[in-house]
Amino acid sequence: MADQARISNLDAIDAFRSALIVFISKTRQSLDQAQDAVKKNRGWLQTEQPQHWMAQIKQRQKKLDQAQAELMSARMSEFVDSPTVQQMAVRKCRYALEEAQQKLARTQAWARDFDRVVDPLAKKLDSLRDYLENDLAHAVTHLTEIQKILTTYAETSGPTPAPSES
């Protein structure tokens, strides 16, 4: 008969539906991890790093002050001919302080620009989440309905026995 479909195997639809469910689950987990990473990096950049570099600046300023005091003391001392060691220590401390100040400035610049740079990318993650939650969830439901319809169809339109000739 030309008006009947030959349904031999519904396992492919079931396998595809199962794979789609696994894909949705794993993608949802990945999106959650990505959003958590964005939040964590924002907090790290806007609070932890500035605090760290401000503390480093204070610490390095104290070391520079101490090195400058030792240099002044060495210059005034009769026992030290050349205070080159103390001068090198002052230069080293100045460099370390400048480095910490530069890193604080870079951290603050990144903190200012973080939302401008990251938000467009995060919005793409949100649109992917919407696609997962709505479109692919509907696809799973639709595949389930297709399976039910085809199963019912296969059961009701089984092979019809040929009329017996008597």
C-alpha cells in the first residue's frame, strides 16, 4: 500500500532525544561554570587585586623608607667609604614600589573596562542559555510526542493479513 509508512525502528529517535538531553545538561553546566568564572574574575579584579596591590605599595614604601634611612646613615657614617650597597638597595626598593604602583594602575584600568569588555560576551552566553531552556527543551518534548505518535501508528497499522481464499 502506498499510503502507509513503513516504520521499522524507533530507536534512532530515542537515541537522538537521549543525546539531546545529555547535550542540554552538559551545556547548561558549562554555561553555569562560565558565568561563575565571570563573577569570580569580576570580584577578584575589583576587590581582591586592588587591595593586594595597595598593601604591596604600603609594604614596599616602608622598605624604601628604610633603605633611604640606611643610605642616609651610611653617608653620615665615618666607617663607610662608599655607600654603593645602600644606593643599590634604594634603587631596588624604588623599582619594586614603581612596579606595584603600575600593577595597581593596570588593575584599576581593567576593573573599569571589565564590564565593557565582558558584558557583550556574557550576553551571548545568556542567549545560548535561552536557546537551551526554550528551543531545545521544546525539541525534546516534540521528539517525545513524535515517538508516541509513531509508536501508536506502528502498533495500529501493522501488516494486514491477506484475505483467505476459500
